[in-house]
Amino acid sequence: MRLKKEQIEKISHLILRNLKDKNLITMRVSEKKVEEKINEVITKDMLLERKIDDEARDTLDKYRSQIKGDEFDERKMLMMIKKELVKKYKFVM
């Protein structure tokens, strides 16, 4: 999923607000710093997800010519490659 910077900032704000409203967080730093950290984590995860997608597509393209005609389900193969990359990068999707 591709999100714009503004969308990530909005999500970060909503996460912090919900945590505060439900008294699930005690802050030892300013709200702004907490929100910035949430934003940073989301952004980092989005970039890793994009890297996994790109690497999976590159891998699929690399082996496409070796896979014979009708036996090739591109979507299924892409998901299998992504699954392995998720393990490699210890990423939770």
C-alpha cells in the first residue's frame, strides 16, 4: 500500500489520540515527539514493504523465462516470493 506523507501523519495522529483517549499510554516526552516516532515507524515499515514488493517483482522477472507457459500463475508465484522475503526481512504484514 502506498501512502502519502500527509496520510501517514494523519494516521500517526489518530493512533496517538486513540492511545491517549483509552489511557493506554503514559508519555515521558512531548506528544509531538511521540507522534513523530509513530510516523517514523510507519514510514520505515512502508519503505520495507515497498522494498519487498520491488525485490519480489525483480526476482519474478529474473526467472520468468525459465517457467513454462500454462503452468505459470504469476500472482501465485509473486505471493510465494513475497512470503519468503517477508521471512528474510522478519517483516510482519
